[in-house]
Amino acid sequence: MKKLIFIIFSIISYEINALSADSLKKLVVINQTQFSFGSSHLNKKIFNKLYFGGKLNDNDKGKINSINQLQRSGLELDLNVGSQFYINEKIWYVNFQNIITTAGQYEQGLFDLFFRGNSELNQEISLTKTAFHLRNHHLFHFGKFHKFGRVGITLGSINQEYNIRFGENNYVDLTDPYQWNIMSSPDIFFIENTSDFLQKNGNSLGFDLEISNSNYEKALQYNLAIYNLGAILLHNNLKKISYDTNFTYSGLSLNQILNTDSSDNWLNDFKPKIDSVNRLIITPFQISASINYQKHNFNYYTGVFYRYNSQYLPKVYLGMNYTIKNKLILGGVLSYGGYTKLQIGIDSEIQFQKFKAKLIIQNFTNFIPPMNRSFGVFLNLSYCLI
């Protein structure tokens, strides 16, 4: 069953491409989905074994880097269905979106501690930049097309929102196996899903803006967009864990620590508490800009992309592809950012009338055993019904 689910999501992904006004004389229904994952230091082997099962060996855990080198890993699933239609000769759009993302940024030493143990650690692990999130949001987009692009609003319902962020000068020092030194002041809050279909754990309000144009007989096109920029009000079941502690344990094993009389009081600090005060946070908005230049069957493109509060490094990319018989597109792309670092990728796309499938391997060298060190995949499928 796991393999079937993996295959299904491995061929489902999309890009938002605005249709021209001439194509919108009728109701247009668009089904769009995106699935992507990546890591700045993990290779595809560890993803396979974590999902399908299997014993991890040292090669699966990636290259040993500097303990305090900042790493990122993340996964995104974005499900969309929407339509575009005419009202009084004006083009409007509606779109229902379910976005699920999980990601983290962490020091290499923290990963080594969990997956390799502390026997090789020779310095303290910084937690200052460590952060993780898991979210599941339902969003409703509604807006209108204009000559310059489109403008709309976004209404959101929060199913789940988990956020963990450590404070300044936080660290873990386990260089001595018989003495632990930990300085920690994290801010942890989370909201779990409810069984009530209408009353969820929070609401959001944002706006969408897209500016696009083309010139030189449409050979050169540009696009600037921002989606879901606004605020989230978290309420009802908001739980948080917030503490500030600095402690040292000497000469005790983990089992001994947990069996001491004071362990219950210590663990109580980590139990979540219901927060009766609503919390207002900024939405995980996304912003992008791109330029495309079409010359015969060649397409040259560049752009940037960023998603707020998602441990996502602003991504910059530059690519070129070639169209074969208006159905098959092949090319290459050079990128830096996102959940990966510098990547040399393969860009491919196939299209049959209203159906389009797109696949980007962000680091094709990962499939060469001596060179594999990081991994990223973007998979695409879209279908348009007019």
C-alpha cells in the first residue's frame, strides 16, 4: 500500500499557469497538485528507507559535515481545484487549496546526535537557528483578472499548525558521555485537528497579487506574484510549551535520570498547557518572480521563490529547455536554495492536449553513487477542462 501511495504522489504535481482571455469564453475547471521534497545533505536512500522501511547504514546518513553547518530538509504537498469564469465580461477565479508542509533547519551535529550518537562529537551543538514546523491549512482563493494580472483574497481554515523555535545562545554539549550541559529556551506551540468540519482551530485572511506581461511579440514574458499575504488567528485548542533552563547532569545514565524522584517535576515542564490567549501570526505567504524568453523551440528562464516561516531558503534558479514537436520538453536547470543548496538538475515535461506532466530532478548527480550527497524532486501533473 505504501508503494502505491508513493507512486501516486510521485506523478502528481503542478505549476500555476494563467490562461489567456481568449481561452476563457467558457467555464474553465483546473485540477492542480504539487508534491516535492528535498534536503541539503540527505540522499535518496534515506528517504526510501524511512518511508518503505529498512535498516539505515552509514552511507544512507549522508556525508559527515562540520557539526555546526546549518542543514535543511522539507516536504510539501499542495492540492488544488478551481475554476475561471466570466461575469459581465470580466474574468473571475475561485480556487480551493489544501497545503501540507513539514520542514526543519538544524545543525549537522543535531542530526549526527540522533542518527550517529555522541561518541564522535567533539564540540557543543548550537540550537540558536534550529526550527521545525508541520502545517495543514485549507485555503479558499477568490479574485478577478485584470490587464496587468490578477488580484484576490484568501480565506483560510487551520487544521494543524506545529512550530518549534529555539532561542539565542541555546546549545547542547555532550562531548563528555558522563556530563551533559544543556542550555535551552524554545518556544513551542501547536494546534491539533478537530472533528468539527466547520469550526477549526484558527482562521486566516490574506491577499493575492499577480503581475504579468509580455513584449517583443510575446517572446519575453515576466511574472511577479505574492500569494496569501496576511495574518492567522489561532484559537480554541492552542497549546504551548515554553521554558528557559540551563542544567548539567554528571555521572548518570538516561535511565537513572528518568528514575529519580525529581524526574516527574522535570518532565512536567515539557507537558503542553492550554493557552487561553489567542495568538496572531503572519501567514506562510509565498512570493515569486520569473522571466521567460522564447526563441524558436528554445526557452530560457530565471526566477526566485520564497515561502515565509517554513525553514525555506530563498530559491534562485536559471534554466533552459527545448521543445520537441510541441509535446516533449527537455532541458537543464541550475538552482540554489529551497530545502537544498547548489543543484544541477534535469527539467522534463510532456503534454497531451489538456493534460501536462512535469518532472524536475533537482540534483541528478544524486543517482551517481560516488557523488550522491543531497536530494530534491519536483513532480508535476495538471489537467484543464474547458
